[in-house]
Amino acid sequence: MANRWFLYISELAQKAQQEVTRTPENWQKFLTTASRFYKSYDFDDQLLIYIQRPDAVACADIETWNNKMHRWVNAGSNAIGLIRKGTGGRPYIQNVHDVSDTHRVKGGKDPWLWRMEEAYHAPVMERLAKAFGIPEGGDLGECLMEAASKVSEEHYGEYLRDLHYEVEDSFLEGLDDHNIEVIFRDTIKASVQYAVLTRCGLDASLYIDADDLRGITNFNNVGTLACLGTATAEANRTILMEIGEAVKNIQLEQVRQAKKSLAKQPDVSYNKDEQFNTLKRERSGEDERIDIHQPERLSDSEHRDGQQEERTGNPDPVRQGEGEISDGTPESGLHGDAVERNPVGTSDGDRPGGEPAGRERDGGTGDERGRDGGTESHQSDEMGGDDEQHQALSGGNRAERADIQPVNEEEITENRELSEPGNEENTLSLVVKKISDICIKIIETLVLIISNIISTLL
């Protein structure tokens, strides 16, 4: 099963490489997806996410969803396969799921993806001007164009030398060094501009001409596309990290101000009439609401060398919970060895806390053992071939990056900061506490009234 799943993902990698370089429009579609995964995913991961789930917005493996975000993966959902290299360079497939394939359980969190709003334009432009030394003024689109141009200029040179060794069998072959450099530089610049404009919700066509991305068709082999895509991904990350940090700071300040405003609201008061106490509540703003955002994407789970070497990666069976889960850590053996398990899809019968009767454990040799999760995918059963890593998307040696997850500890910290600014009690809990206090006082008032009535009657 693992061989079939691995071959299938490798074929998807080759298909993605061919598709995104066929037309500028296809490249634009890829850039739109990639702009949502700038923080923790490299170009090869972005390409595989795009070809499998172009509408994905926040991806993580099962351990991250379960243990850090307290979300369970829905039964029947299909995993997104990403090519990885384990210890010794042995390739395997890491399986991730989009947030749309999950649901919250007790203590669950929603991933926060920043969205640009008009009120954020000025502070974001100010931050970009300071970070990249670009002129202030104009609108956000012009500022993004300037930032993308400058960052692209700084990044393309790092990959230009490698590009010259990869031009054979591409449309760049036969061009002189100067023309290759011009096409490479201009295509990276236009790609970064399109990605950051789109991620900020702006219409890129107002700033970029249709022919600006025409050069993508020249990067029609694995090596040239890898040089272009990697340089583009790094430039995107540099700019979008600054924007995301600026938006986070703005929203944290909004939450702090909202909390201060809520704290100033007067408590419930009563009149002094012994015969009939009337509840009064002073309210300032009947429809006042506070938007509290949770963290932008999720945190990297710990990388385990032992598991990484053994896991050859088909989508894991998913345990669907019944009711609430305990406050402790969810079951840790969800991944296990993938050698003889279902390559696509999840089990409708498995549960997070128990194993259905009659099921046999996998015979894998990994450090963690999983459980058979259900019916095998027909799509993967049709695949066959050697367990060989496709050269298009090797995934690189990622030992130093802690198993490349969509979320890192910084983002989990952001979640706590946005949900609980200033102290451990967030705005929502303050509102609930006030309502609870009011209900208690109402009950006490009713009891006093009833006691007075009974005393009068007696």
C-alpha cells in the first residue's frame, strides 16, 4: 500500500510541475494557494497542496490537530500527501489535513488566518516602509509592488547560478546568460507581486499586466521550476511575515481596548425596597460586540527521527470521537507505521479512545503502531511501482526544520495572546461571568419576594 501511495504522490508532483508552467493563468492559480502557506511550507509542499487541494487554507498532521489544536479529523476525509526525507535520505509520505476536514472537540481552537482590512492599510504600509526601506505614501497596492520588487531583487541572485546548470531541456536552453537572467528576475518579481497582492485581498490585475507572468512557460523542467519556485516562496515569506505580524499587533491592541471598555461597564445594582427588589442593568451599546481572533495557522509538531525513518506514509485512519474527549492528551498512536494501511481516506468506524472489536493491529515496524482504519481507496489500489522518490519534489533534508508542520509554537502563542490578552481570563469569559452573577442575583431576589409573600399570607 505504501508503495502505491508513494508512487501516486510522486506522479502528482510531476503533474503539478507540468500544469503550473503551462500557462500564466495556471501559475496565478498556484500562487493564490501558495500565498496562504507562506509561513512553514516550502515550494515543493505548496505545489503538492495545490495539486491535491487548491482550496486548502490551513494544513497540519493529525498529531498537531489532536494535541495542539484539540481538533479531530472527520471520518472519510482524504489526506494530502507531502514527500519527505527521513534519516539517511529514505523518502516517505507525510500526511496532512486541511482545517475543513476537522472539527473541534473539548478545548478545540480555530486557526486564525489574517485578513487585510482597510483600517489596517496605514500601519501595514508604515511597517513595510521601515522593514524594506521603500518610500512611504500612495496606496497599499503600490506599497506592496515596491516591497515585492525590492525583495525579489535581493533573492533572485542566490538562485541564478544554479539556474544556469538546469536550463537543458527547457525553453531557456539556447538563450544567452543575460536573457536568462532578465527572464528569471522579471518572472520572480511579477510572481511575488501577484502573490502578496492576492493574499492582501487586492485585485492584482490593476497593478500587473497580463504579459508580466508570460515568462513562466520557459521554466518547463524540474530544475528550472525549482529555482524559480524556491526564490519566489522565500520572497513571499519575507514580505507576508511582516504583514502578518503587523495585522496581529493591530488586532491585539483592538482586543486590549475592547477589554478595557468592558471592564469599565457598571455592575448590576438593586433598589432598596424591601417589599420588591427590581433588577437594573445599565448597558452602554445594545449591539456592542468584540471580535476576538485566534491564531494564524497552527504550530509545528515535534519531529521524531525514529518515526520519520520508518514512516513511509499513507493517509492515516482517523478516529472520530463520540461526545467530549478528556482533558488529557489525545491518543498518540494515530499515525503509526503506514506500510499496510489505507492510502487514502479515513475510517467511519474508528474512535479516538477505543479500538473496534475484531480489528487487528498493523504489523509495521515503526516506533509507534497504528490501527487499521477502514476501506482502502480505490484510487491508490490502481497504482503500483517501486518505492522511489520523484526527483521533482524531493522535499529536501528537513531534519533541521522539525518535520515541517503548518504550525509552530509562535503561532500557538499568538492564539493564546489573541484569545486571552493581558491575563488568563478572556473577554468572553468576562461576559459569561457577568451574566452568571446577574442570574444568581435574580434568583436571590425571587426567593426574597416569595418569602415575603408567604410571610404575608401566613
